[in-house]
Amino acid sequence: MIPITNSLIGIDDLYLHKAQSIEKIKKTIGFAKENNRLIRQSSSGNSLIALFMEMLKQINLDVDQNKVVNLINNLSTNERNASESGSIEKTSTVKNSERKDDIKIVSKSIKDSHYQIDISKDTIVHKGVKVFMVSCYARDSYLGRYLIKRNYFYTMGREAAADEAYDEIYSKMRSLKDRYYNEIIDVPSISNQAKIILDGVISEVDFKEDSLGTTVNRHL
């Protein structure tokens, strides 16, 4: 269900942006499921890997070429041995599979915009394969547009990494809010600092389309 906003202008487009990202990772899973066995064969592996890389490029996704085969293997099967599962449980705190928080930065000046930063962790299941998506979307409420949209994807065996990424983003965005209220940074620095924070987050699959720019200058 796509929720209706409190205003009369329509639906919350956050869910539309996330839905587009989910469809892209589903396409990636589908390719991996269909071609995993062929990629393991040396005769056809190189061409299929090149095709996979090109497909990712077309949908604004990217992955380290050296890790392509491992990624395809992880996306094509649900099998995990007991020792791996045990290590994950021992090294991470038990948390809900899906999480959501929002951080509001209310400006101290009328001329400046407010910011809302939405952070979430969603579970995506497609063709029997589970993938975790950690998202961070930052909206400039003055313009009503998303200045930043980032999605980080983790295969089933790396839920601990997904939770660590979520905690890292939430903690650093809270610190960003505190720096603004303590007058360490000003409003124009908020989006730049947020992008620096998010650039440091590691994902198995990188999402290239991470921001929506604007040419509006509110200080003229």
C-alpha cells in the first residue's frame, strides 16, 4: 500500500522512489537465478559476466568486477551453512528484519529550509531469494524534493552488515543534526555533509542515481 500524505497534493513519493529501486534489484536477482550455472562454465562465463555488468549499468547499478561471480552466486541461492549462520548471530545484535526512522532538522531561520531524513531497512524477496535494502532519503521541505536518495543492498547472508550500515547512517545523521543546532555547520553544509556520510557506507551493489539536484537559490 502507498500511503496518502497529510496534505492534499497526493501520495508520498518516497514509496515510489523505493519501489523503483526494488524493481531494479529484482531484475538483478532474476538474471542471477537464470544464468548462475552458465556463468560457472568457462566457455560462456566471460560473456555472461559482461552482459550482467552491462545490465547493471543500464539500470544505474554497479558492482566491483572482481566480485561479480560471488555476487551472482549469493543472489541465486538461499543455501547457507550452519556455521555461517551461527557466526552472524554471534557478531550482531538481534534486530527486526525491517526498520524505519526519520530525523527532522528544523531550520533556525525563516529563509532556510527544513530537512527530513528517512532511513529504512526493507526485506526484498524475489524468486525465493532474500535481499536487504538499507535506504536513506533526504528531503528539502522548502522545495518538496529529495536532494539525496541512496539505497544499499545486501544478500541474505550479510544481514549483519545491513544492520551495521543502518546503525552507522542513523548515528551519523543524528550527529549531523546536532552539529547544525550547535552552530558548527550552517544550512548549506547539511546536504554536503550528508553525502559525505553516505559515501562511506559499503554496499554489495552500489546505486549510482543517488541525488536529485536543484538550481533554485533561496538566498538571492
